[in-house]
Amino acid sequence: MKLISVSERLKEFRSTKEYVEWRSFILKRDKKCVLCGSKEKLEVDHIKSLALYPRLGLKKNNGRVLCHICHKKTDTYGVFSRFKDSSSIHPVLAGDLLFKIQSLPQTIEIYGKEIGFSLRYIPEFKKWVAGYKFAKVNLSAKENTIEEVVDSIFDKLRYSQIPR
Ligand SMILES: [Zn+2]
């Protein structure tokens, strides 16, 4: 069984014909930095990062042109480089599920209480449940697969507001 690290996988992906075509499509479509309008040092950004959402790597609505300066300011810039040369990831964890789970906060603080992350399978419903739950705050999700439930939690963390 061959182990593939995240860095190897991304390097491989970026050398594919499909990626090169996707990149040039985005450059031709946007033509300039979509945030500031600059035409200097243009780069193609994955809106949902490639490391965390490999399946969206070639989606045209997941790409945008940014100048180097705006690109560096995005919150996912270099999200992956922190993991460079770290341990290899087992191919069974396709879509870097492990990477995603490791990226989730282990605890979040709500109303001064530390709420831990939980992930479990409920056989009666044949569903995966994951998230953080405390009193009125429910940052959890129920899905058919681990991957889906972890993706849902990422979205919830991104868009949730703590109720007053
Ligand atoms: Zn810019």
C-alpha cells in the first residue's frame, strides 16, 4: 500500500492537464484581481481550499483570480503549507478526511463553557452525527457519511453566529 502525503497529492494535481486548463480558464474569465482590480502578479485561487476540498478542485465556480497581495490576505492562504512534510496520510482517507478532522477545533468556547467536538455513528438512523452541542447552541450535523458530516461542520463553523 502506497502512502501519499498531502504535498505529493497537491503537486500531482497541479501538474495535470485538467488543472492547467482550469487555471487558464479562470485567468481568461476574470482577467484581473476580483478583489482590487489589479493586473499585477495574478494568481488563481481556490475559494474553498484545495487541501480541504479536493473534490472542488476543478469547479469553475470555485476559482477566482487574485493579485499576489490579495491572495496572501485570504484566510486559506498557506493553509496547507503548515502541514508540509508532516506525516503521510493513508489513501483510505480519500479526500483527506483525517486532515479535515484534524483541522477542526477540538473544543469551542460558548457562554464560558468549553464544548468538545464529537463524532459518532448512530446505527438506528444509519447516520453520522458530528459537532458541538450545548444548551441552545447546536453546531452539529447529521449526514450519511463521515465526509459529508465533517464538511457540514466546516460550513456551520464558517457561517454560524452564537444566539443572544
Ligand atoms: Zn488584488
